[in-house]
Amino acid sequence: MAITTTKSAFWKGLRDSAPFLLVSGPFGLLFGVLAAEAGLNVLEAWTFSMAVFAGSAQFTALQLLQENTPLLIVLVSALAVNLRVAMYSASLTPYLGDAPLWQRACAAYLTVDQSYALSIVKFEDEPQMTTPQRMAYFFGTNGVVAPGWMIATVTGALVGAQIPDSWGLDFVLPLAFLAMTGPMLRTPAHMVACFVAIATALPATLLPYNLGLIVAGVAGMMAGAQAELWFERASARRNATQEGSQ
């Protein structure tokens, strides 16, 4: 059904995003538990989620803080992990760029994987949507996910504070990263970036202040970009060859 009002756009975004609670809820809960395990109290864990609101960056920063990494390295690493959000913002600008500044500022804060994925598909499928309708839909995609993430964080922190230290939840954090990374490996270029980053990260562990994470990330991004370019050129050559043989 086509969207006709800003109200219907918001509720459509809300309904479309509801299934993502099955993902964001458990991850928010896990973050709260691990934050408590790292020594943060409930208020600090909640403030962390409110201030950052980016799952992968939060897990990265938490891990580095547990290892007593200098604050500057923690900030740079968290920003590097979430560089994809800058690309999301650039992709959404043609659709939301005409909105008032305060709305764009709120949208920037709420830009996460699920809000971007749902919104860009909707905006491309329904180009007749007005800017207010698009913004309403975008905010709707976070109508339950954002509060759900915050509630799950607080719940996890409350539960985590009751878990004995002898249980040792440190192993859960690497598993969380594997769960987040796996679904993102959708193209050969993604695979190249992943394996180059892994190959670089292993010897880079010798670098001080956990700088290996940043070095491995940069190496992975450079390799992925080059691989993408190579695959595009190879595809163009194949297409030219096929056209020439016909």
C-alpha cells in the first residue's frame, strides 16, 4: 500500500522495523551484561548506549577499555568501525537533505544498519514520497528498535551485575563480533577485505596500545576497495568479450 501521509509513513516504518527487535534486543542485552562484567554500573551502561547508539562501536570501545587502551585509541577505533555510517548518510542525503536541520541532526544520530536498509529500499521503491513522509518513515524505523536497545542495555546491566565473576563472560564478546561480521560478507570484495584484515591483525597484535585493530581495519578497507575495482574491471572485460563474439 502506497504511503499517503506522514502519519502513515511513520507507522509503516514502525511495522517494518519490528522484526529487528529479535536482533537488537539480544545484542543490547549482551552489551549490558558485558558492560557490567567490565565494571560499569547500570547508569554508566545506559549512558554509554545513549551517547553512542552504535552496537559494533560500543562493543569495540568496551573491549578496548577492558584492556586499558588509551582513550584516544578507543575513540579512533570506535569511529573506524562505524565509518560505514558516513556512507549511509551520503546515500540518504538525496532523499532527506531538504529536511530541517534539527530533523537531519536527529536522523544522523539514529542512522544504524536497520534504519538505513529499510529506508533506502522504501525511498527507491516509492519515489513519489515527500521529504516529510520520508523523514517520518525513517524515524518510524527506530520507533521500537532504539527504545528496545536502551531497555535491553539496562536489563543486561542489571542481570550482569548479579553474575559471578567465576562465570567468565569474556568469550562472549568475540562471538558477538563473529555474529555481526558473518552476515556482512556478501560479495567477493567483502571476503577479501575480511581475510586481509585478519591476516594483518595477527602480526599487528605486537603493536602497542592495540593499534593493530586500526592498522588491520585500514588494510582491510584498502584491500576491499582494490578488489572491488578489480572485479568491476574483470566483469567489464568479460562483457566486452561476449559482445565482441556475438
